[in-house]
Amino acid sequence: MPRLTRIYTRSGDDGSTGLADGSRVRKDSARIDAIGDIDELNSLLGVLRALPGEEVGIAPMLLSIQHRLFDIGGELAMPGNDFAKPAWTERLEAWLDQLNEQLPPLQEFILPGGSLRAAHCHQARAVCRRAERALLRLAAEEQVNSATLIYLNRLSDLLFVMARVLARSDGGSEVLWQKDIE
């Protein structure tokens, strides 16, 4: 059975949008901001997965993360439902440990870049941080699943480490911050 039979409904022409529970909220509400940032992050991960490059085991991780982000979007669209679980974060931490093992210790701050895929991964990390901030703003107004907040926090860490791995696997190098460069 199709989920959507018609894409446009005209019901949002007044600046509101419908949630899964049937309620309507303004499109500039904290909840919709958070949903939008999660959607943007998911889209960036799709771009990252679509970019050509040597496989280093990251694409399947990104696909799994995209599914979890879709779940988080659903959680936000259905107030009062908690979909995110601590096990999701535990999986991210296992991947973090796995990927970080192959990297040299950080000696300096890293600037976004290094390769096209690494740069896209850094962009996704920045959007993940924005999504986390949007969720915190929502949490100031109403109850938010703490497992979701923790997941996004850990995800941004994982995206940083993934960017480091991608810079190396793509033949690039990390761009190290230099204090006195002109």
C-alpha cells in the first residue's frame, strides 16, 4: 500500500506543517528545526555514500546511520515516542574505536578538507552539531529522548574520525591548523 498518493496537500501554505500525530505546528518551531537539521544531515550522508572512492568500510556504517537518523526524524514527528536506544550509541562507539585504531594520535587541530569525501564528512559533522543544538533548544521547551541527544553527540565524533580516515584513504592528507599562517 502506498504511503503517499499525492505529494502536495496545500495544508502547509499557511506556514504550518502536520506532525504524525495529526497536530499542526509552525514550520519555524524548534521541533521542525530539529527535524530539518536531521533531514539535512541524512541527505549529506547520502551524498557522502554516493561519492566515488576506495571502500574503507565506512559506506555500510553510513547507511546504518541514515536508517537511525530516519528513525530519529520519526521520533521527532511523533511527540511522546522514544525510538533511539542506548545500543545505537554503543554501536557508534564500537565503530569509533575500530576506525580510530588505524589513525595516528592528533598532534594539532584539523581543518575541514583533505579530500572531497573527507570535506563532505566534515560538513556532515558540522550539520550534526547543528542538529544537536536544535534538539537541545527543543529540550528546553519539552521532553526529548536523552538517548537521541547522546546519539547525535557521539555521531559527530564518529564523523570527525571518519573524515580523518577518508582523507588518508583518498590519498589526501589532513589539513592541520597553523597558528600564525597568513
